[in-house]
Amino acid sequence: MTRQRIPDAVLTAAHERSRARQAHDWATADQLRGEIEAAGWTIVDRGTDFALSPATPPDVEESGRVRYGASTSVPSRLDEPAVGLATVVVVADAFHEDLDRAITALERTSPTGTSIVIVGDGGTIGDPDWAADQDVELIVTAAHLGHGATLNAGIRRATGPIVILLDPSVEPTGDIVTPLVRALDDPSVGVAGGWGITSRDLRTFDAAAAGDVDAIEGYAMAFRREDYAGRGPFDEKFRFYRNLDIWWSLVLRDEGEGTAARRAVSIDLPATRHEHRGWTSLPDDERTRQSKRNFYRIIDRFGWRRDLLIERGTGS
């Protein structure tokens, strides 16, 4: 792999920042760091010297396929007119048989107008039969970017007016696309899915029956592509999948304090949930640590927003 060339403007800013630091002009040094980072580079101070490196891995071309170093490197279709019924986005993990089961079932049960985008986060997806289907697009990243970034990469290729996130642990046994699309025909609904949760305090969440809920779990989650364009992208600090679905549900529902929130609606879908091996394959302490880290991001943004709950508790 060839080393990525440092742009002249970035290198000049780095030298100016070094001189500013030596003169104890910290305001100028901070401003120049911001310019360097905005250009997509990271600067690390080494005494009076510095080191520059790309903030994200470079794109790599292998065997005619581009492996993307960042979600923003993936060419976006979000400005194009929406076509078809929906786009299903699936993140491929290390368990290829789960992905194959989900995509095979999805192709068998989905109506005409359904497109599929599969994103391999720094890995491969094997060579399954459905990979040659014209309605399936494969995106592969050059390194492990994390769940939020990987979803952003996939959604950038969505062409349908409705985006459906489907976890590989879910196997459709019937058409899940049409009922999710129909649920979003109602403008009061911001997000719909097959499994919903509720809370009384935005600290703990419980599984809920079909109907209005506080958030939709990421096993099968549907929202409008235009809402993603206006309210997204996903926070890419969510490297682990857990709790990103709650955060995004609240983002989609939030119309601002003092304005009625949009609804999250859980509906019964013809699908089977299998073991979620992205969860069960991790040690208890590791999945707890990563889950808590993500949950703090929910609290930071929505911790006081009891107005977003359909049943508000009184605790602090």
C-alpha cells in the first residue's frame, strides 16, 4: 500500500502550528489544529516536532473493488430522487451463515422495488449466490470502522424512499418490507419496526407489545430516507451496535421541546429472531463496557427529555 501524500496546505498549517506552540500562542495553535483535522488529518506533537497521519484509512482498490476507508468516502445517492419501495441495509459480521440466511430469506419474501445494500465492516462476506443479484449492492470498508460508520456507509447508497435496517440474526418468514413501508405512510410516525421498547425514565428500557413505543430495536428498523438526510448521519462514536437504535429512534422522533414528538410504532412482522452472535460471542464484561459507553451518549443528548416518553415516570 502506498503512503498517502500529505496535502501542501495541511503540511503548511502543521509547520505554522509548531511555530505558534513554540511562541506559546495557544489560540493560534488550536485554530490550526482545527483546520488540520477538518482537512481529514490527525496531528500528534512530538516535542518540538510533529507527526501527521490520515484521520481515516485511505480507500484501497483490490481486484477491481474499492474498500472504503471512511463512510464519507462512499459515493452518496441521497441527493438523487428516490426510486422503488425501500432499501434494506444489512451490516455483515463475522458470521457469514447468518448473513446468508437473512439475505436469502429477504430476497425470497420481499416485494418488487426492494433493493438491498450489504456492508462488510473491514471484512469479507464470502461468495454467496445472491452476491450477483442486480438488486444487491456490496460495500466493503478498508478497516473496522464501527457500527455507526458502517450503517452510514450503507445508507449513503440507499435509493428507496424508506430505509430498513435489518440485523443478520433476523430471518424473514414473510414480507416484512410492505408493512414497514405502510406504517410510515402516516406522517405522525417517525420510525417503525418489529420490536419496540418503552421506558419511564430514559435509564432502563423494557420490551413492549405491538403499538406505540418509545424506541425501536435495531433488529428491524424502518425510517424515511429524507429523515436520515435531514437528521443524520449516525454518530460514528457508536462503534458497538448496542443502544444506537435507541439514540436514533429518539433523534427521529424529536421535534424539539414544546412540540409533540413523532411516534415510534412497533408492528408484528413475519420474522424469526435467531441468536445474536455479535452479542453472545463477547465476554460479559466487554459487552457491558461497550454498552455503557454507548448509553452515556443517549443520556448526554436526551437524558432530561421525559417529553419523548409515552409514559412518563417521576424519578430523576
